Amino acid sequence: ETFSPLNFKVRWRADVMCAPSDSGLEDPPHPQGSSSQSSRRTRGSAPDISLVFLSSTTVDEDATHTDPTLLANTRAFVQSFNATSQDDVNILFTHIPLYRDPSKSCGALRRRASPIRNRRGYSYRNMLPMTTSDFIRKHINPSLVLSGDDHDQCHIQHSLALDEFTLGTFSWLQGEVQPVVTLLTLTAVTRADLLALAKVATSSAVPVTEASEDAPPISRLCWPESGEGDGSYSCVFFYGTDVSHAEAGVAVDLTLCSLPQQLRIYLVYGATACLSLCLLAIDVVATHVFLARREAARHKDRDTAWGSGPAAHPTTHLWLAAGGRVLRQHMLTCACVLALYGTVLAVSLR
């Protein structure tokens, strides 16, 4: 059983969000007399955004371990975009990155020195084959690809109309000391916003869909927020090829949020624990030696005062008293250790 279909898509609009479906987009009912989706494609409206979630582990025909039924269902899902995908801006979510030249740089966001290698094994591969990637791009025609698997960041520009971001892992236990969270934000923008965004764009508008007989193409402008390598990237999509003629659009912002280095936190915990154990051991030994010597001195004085008979030695009472003092000393030490741990935890969570 799964929490959701293996392959599904969700359509996002400025005024309504549609429910996910594994067989297609479930659009809200149109008012009586309204026309089809193509009638929305005018310069006075904003494009729709389709979030496409693809089970990339079951789309490769060369994968011999894949269930034939899952393979057929996934490829049928990809082919279902033939008639509808050109009306939307498609953002593709795939676990396995699309094919690229293995020597191609991943950009300034990557922490490792090496790019993503084209390696594969039983039930895993680092990138999809070229034929499978072309099959996905041909039918889905994504304008942005968000992938995973590698656990490190990677920004690849497949073409002028397609960027792919491989997202870093959330957990430091998966080979990356610095975990990250990536925030995807969709925002409807007005004509004034479009003109302001066009001034900060680093390139000219690029069409991402083809024009039809009754509708203009969808174009995009993309740029890093404040320079290379800062983890933020934005695109704005609109109808037409000239942003000055568009009346509305949709802004897609991708923000990389770095989390604290969790390994350092646990190293502080470990060092504090070792220091606490050392101090506790020193305290136990020092307290025991000190009390033993003090009780021995008292015992010697009492032997001198009371005599040397065995019945006159209150040894049991003396050592019980010493043990009680040792216990109190240890309880005080444990309280100090707990207070120290509490302080370290409070500082680390700030």
C-alpha cells in the first residue's frame, strides 16, 4: 500500500488549487457556457502550474527488476501528457535526476568536488538513461525539474528553457554534514510585478511551450536572487514572448534553506559527556580517599582515648557516616552534571 498514487499531478492556479489525480487533472467545474482550458491562454491571464510527481524508479525500460505492471502504468502516465501538457507550466518532481553529461559541473551550490556520476547497480542508478530522459522531456515538457537521490545540491541547465535542481538531503546521516531544506513558492504576479521582475532578470524571455492557433506561447524569465551560489533561484512565467505586453504571470521561487550542522551539536554533547564522566570519576576517587583518611585519623584518636579493646571500636558507625557523606557528594555532582547538560541543550536550541 502507498500513501498516494505512484504518479500523479496537481494543478495550481492563482484562484484555485485542484485535487491530485493519478489519471489526470481534476479541474473544478467550469461555469455554464465557459470554454475549454485553451480559452484561458490569453495575455490577460496567468498560466497554470502543474506539479508532476513521477515514479522515476519505474519508468526505465532497461531496469530488469521493475514490476511490468508498474512500468506500464508509469509510462502510460508520461504519455498521457501529449494532449494536455502544453497548456501548463509543468514542474517535474523525480527522485532520480535526468541524464546529463557526467562531466558537467553542478554549479556553486554543490559541496562535493565531483559532479553526479552515471553509475548504476541492482535497484539503483545515479541518473536516468538518455533515452528515458528524452522520453520524459518529450511528453511532459517540464519547465523546471526537482530531483533527489544524490543527497547534495546540483544545478544543471539542460536547455535555455529547462533547469534542473538536485536537492540536498534533510538528514546529516546520509553523507552530508550540512542538511538543507528547499522551499518552493508559487505566487501570482500582476503586470506591475512582471515589469519590475523583468528588470532584474539576467536573460531575455524564452518560450517554454509552443503557440497554438488561438493562444500565445508560455515564456519564462529566470534569474538568481542575489548572485551565484546563494541558494535562491526565481522564474516568472507569462503568456506571450514580450513581458511588456503581459498582464499577469506566475512567479516560481526556489530557496535553499541550510540547517545547523547537526554533527557539531552531537560532538559537543559527546565532549560534554566525556568531561562529565571524567569529573565524576575524579570526584569519586578524591572523595573516597579524603574521607577514608579523615575517618582513619578520627579512628586513631578514638583508639587512643577509649583504649585498644575490639568492643570499643565504633568502626561500623564511622564507615556508615562516611558512606552517607559520599552519597551526598555524588548526588551534588550529578545535579551539577544535569545542570551542565541543560545549559548546553538550551544554547544549542537557540
